[in-house]
Amino acid sequence: MEFETAAAALAGDELRRLLTATLSPDKASVDAAAAGLDALAADLRFPLAILAVAAGTPTLPCSSRCLKL
């Protein structure tokens, strides 16, 4: 099953990678991660994905399917 770019990022390790990169001492890495998170924030599932990552939940519940984080 194919997902659009933002949904694919929410479904994979990309969200975790971007969140981790915001803690980097390298300003360019932080800026790139912040830009990536801003782009993902347009997806309506973004708030749930953030909560799922914070809670350590392995899947993100969706209306008709689960996205694996």
C-alpha cells in the first residue's frame, strides 16, 4: 500500500529521526529537522503520531488501518 510522503514519514522512523535531530548541537541539522517537522505537521495525523511516539506506542490508530511507527 502506498502512502503520500507525509504519511509515509509519519508511518516510519522518520518522525523519530527528525525529533532526535532537533537535539543536535549542529544548527544546520536542527534547522533541517525543524523544517521536516513543519512539513509533516500539515498531515492531520501528526498530533496523534507525536503522542504515539511519546507514549512508545508501536502503531498509530487510523480510521481504517494502522500506520506502523
